Amino acid sequence: ETTLRAAAAKAGLFFGVAASPGRLSSIVAQEFNQLTPENDMKPSTIATSSGGLQNTGNADTLVNYAQSNNMLVRGHTLVWHSQAGALQGASQATLNTFIGNALTRWGNRIAYWDVVNEALDDNNTGARRTVWPHTLNRDANGDGDLFDAGDTDVIRDSFIRAKQVVQANGLSTKLCINDYDVEGLTVQGGTPNRKANALYDIVRTYRQYIDCVGFQAHFNDNPNSIISNDLQANIQRFADLGVEVHITELDIDDDLSNNDIGQGQADNYRKVVRACLNVAGCTGITVWGIADSESWRASERGLLFTGGNGNYQKKAAYTAVLDEL
Ligand code: XIL
């Protein structure tokens, strides 16, 4: 095969890209068969303070483009502390209204929705973020966890709502939870990845409402999770829960100065693809942009192409991915 999408399809995966309307050059449809709006479906763009929809034009452009080019769409994202716009600090009731409006607005034109994004705290604590709406983090029966019927938990409650909407409307849209620093079983130095473990507990506990798990995979150079191959083991344990696993926002720093074991960016890309291919439940990989210069982390040069503005050149990382697929 000569394109990423053809090679991925043959291997049973989708291979996607994040994009905005201004980046829809021909390479998008040639190389990718899945599209994630990089910014245009975030609450900061499309949500009103009462959970209604506004400014859906760019999102529609992306969805229509994907549909005409036979690409899956990942909706990104419904409940997120960042780029929350008018939903910042909203009640669960308002979040639920928004979830209903967004899911029904696009229906089955969206194959996967990131219902909850980045719910877990940084620094490998395994704790929830504390910036969620005020209804959160009650522990109704005082047993120290948030998994009781009487507790209010934005993760659980958002997924329950999303699942209700999907079922009431006969949709096939799959509902995902997405996060970063959850990719490996361990973090640098072999410490257990408590954030990944917390995500695992959430998915296990709320399995009936959650269909898929996204590992963002904004990797620094030679992340422990790739070196030690525990990316694959971590994908496997989530897949064993019966959810689809996706690599949702892949970019890999090419900073060779930090490269202590002599692996390059192309090899790291190869390892990520291989880890996904090796687990049947890993059904797709999405890179977070086309060219390095257009990336949200441009200085890391973490993507598959150089160039820009529709004029792109393939990097060694591109060739490695195509070959590995
Ligand atoms: C980033 C976009 O790439 C940027 O253009 C924007 O300025 C900020 O958001 N995790 C996510 C994505 O889930 O939505 C973020 O995208 C990158 C980190």
C-alpha cells in the first residue's frame, strides 16, 4: 500500500489526523481515513452557557469533508476542564443538556465521541482533577471512593447521560474517555503509572457506559512507555475490559539530545504502531496534525510531515509507520 489509510485499513485499523477547516488540503483525504476536529468541536467554540449549540459551522465543514471522503469522525470533546468556554463551572444538569444536544446534532456521522477528556490530575497522583463542576467529589456514604450510587461524579454521570442519549436515539456512536500520561503501565524509572491505573479503575467500574478509551500519546523523546514495551501491555489490559482502545493525539518529540538509548523518532513511531497492531482491541491511531510546523507543539517536531500550507514532505517517521502497518 502507498498511503497510511490504505495500509491501516488492510491491517484492520483506522489511521486518522486532527485538523481544522483551514488544513483540509488533499493530503488529508489521501492519507487518512479518520478525522478529529482539532479545536472546532470544543465547548469553547460550540457550547452556550445553557448547554445549547452555537457556531457549528466549522464542525459541520469537517464532518461533511470526512463524510465525502469516507473518513470516520471523532467528536472532540464534550466535558473538559480546558477550552470549556461557557461551560466552565457548569452544573451536571447543564453538561447533560450539552451532551444531548451535541450527540443528537451529528448523530451517526460521528463514530466516536470523547465524552470526558483529561479528567485525571497531573504528576502521577491517580487523583481526579479538582477543577470539575462543584457537584463533584462528594462521597455520599463516606467510604472514600466516588463509585457509590449516592455520589455525584462528573465522569459517571456524563457517561450515563451520553449512553441514555445514544440508546434513546438508536445511535451507533461510541462513547470514549480520553487522557494523557496514561499510555504506559509504568512511568520513567519504572514507577507504576498511577494515572493509568486510575483510568483503568474508572473504565472497569463504569464499563457499561464506556465503549472506548483514548490514549492521547503526546510523547516526549523515548518515553518509558515505549522503551519498556509496556504501552502494549497497557493497551491489552484495557482491551481485556471489552473496550476499544485508540491512540488519539499522537506526536513524538524528536529531541535526539535526550535520546539515551539511541532510538530515533521513526523507531518510536514504529513501536507505537506495533503495540496497537498487536492488540486486537486497538482499532485506530490518530496523529495530532499533519506537519511539524503546524503542530500545537511545533518545537518538538513530532509529526509525520515537514512543510506546511498544503505542501508537505514525508519524514522518516512517515515511512516507518507505513512500513510497520
Ligand atoms: C490543542 C490544540 O492542538 C491547539 O490548537 C489548541 O490551542 C489547544 O488544544 N489535549 C487535547 C487536545 O485533548 O484538545 C489539545 O489540542 C492538546 C492536548
